[in-house]
Amino acid sequence: MGSVGVQIVCVALGVLGLIGTIVCLAVPRWKVTSFTGSNIVTAQVSQEGLWMSCVVQSTGQQQCKNYDSLLVLPSDLQAARAMTIISCMFSGICLLILFCGADFTTCVENEDAKPKISLVAGIGLMLAGILVIIPVSWSANNVVRDFNNPLMATQKWELGACIFVGWGAGALLILAGGLLCCFSRPKSGSSGGTAKYYSNSASAPNKNYV
């Protein structure tokens, strides 16, 4: 079983990854207006996220509007919503499982079960990290593709801060899960009972009958 220090580091990395995922889910900065080429109007900045689009004036005033319908949203945005929500749920549940099965807690008294619990938590954290990286990478690919498309000269977008936060959060979750998978191994010889075998000649007790 891994040391207590490694598990504490994994908990910290998992919490940071969960916070980053929540930021990506809530903050509408997946893509922002690009001021390149003929688009030099800097009086207002448009921002789009998973749930709403915002317009920030040069005076600092911000106006946001929720998307009208889920059915009119592009496929990458719909997938990003689902994957990010599932990632938040996975991260929270796996952190609770890890906390219960860690060596520095007494929630589970069975020492043989703790490595298995930590291993399950590590696999879940890795899956949560992958579920974050997939939507942000998909959205980043679409933004870069549209930016380099000469037919879309009226409105160009750039990568928002949530894309980079999502990459960082996914990396932290995968790192925490990988460390748990590496250090959460059952002890050799941790089985409950030990079988003893005797040979007929040497180990078996000799009994003399009269």
C-alpha cells in the first residue's frame, strides 16, 4: 500500500481537479472574440460558455443570456455539458471513496480492503480526467478550425480561459488517479488464512502405536 503522503497528495490533486472542472462548467469563457484582421472593434467582447453567452462592454458592464434551447446547440456543446457534469460527479464520488479507504482515516478498518478501495478511486479519477479533456479538446479543435477557415471572416473566436483550465484539471485528475493505481497494491501475503502442507515422510508427525 502506498504511503500516507502519496494519498494526501492524490486527495489534493483530485480536489484541485474537481475545482477546475466546476470552473469550466460554470464560467462562460470557452471561447472569446478574436480581434484580428478586419475585426478591430474592441468596444465589446463576446464570450461563450456551456450555459450562456455574455457580452462585456469596454466600461466593464456585462450582459449574459442563457441559450434558448438545448436542441439548437451544436453537438460539441451538448457533449461538453454531459461529459463535464459526469466528470464532476465522478470526481466527487471518487474523492469520497478515496477518503474512506485511505490509510489516514479509520472509516474502513479492514486493511486488506483499503488498497482495493483506493484502486477503484484511482480508476474513477482517471476516467473523470478523460471526460474533462475530451470536450475541451473537441471545442478547441472547432475554434482553431473555424479561425483558420477563410469563409468565416465575419466573426472569429479564440480559445477561452476555460479551455486551458479544463486541460489542467484533466491532467491533475489523471495524475492523481495514476498515482493511486501505482501505489494501491495489496500487500503480498495479506490473505486471511495460510494453508500448510505436510509431506508424508518429513513433516508429518510420527505416531507409534502399540
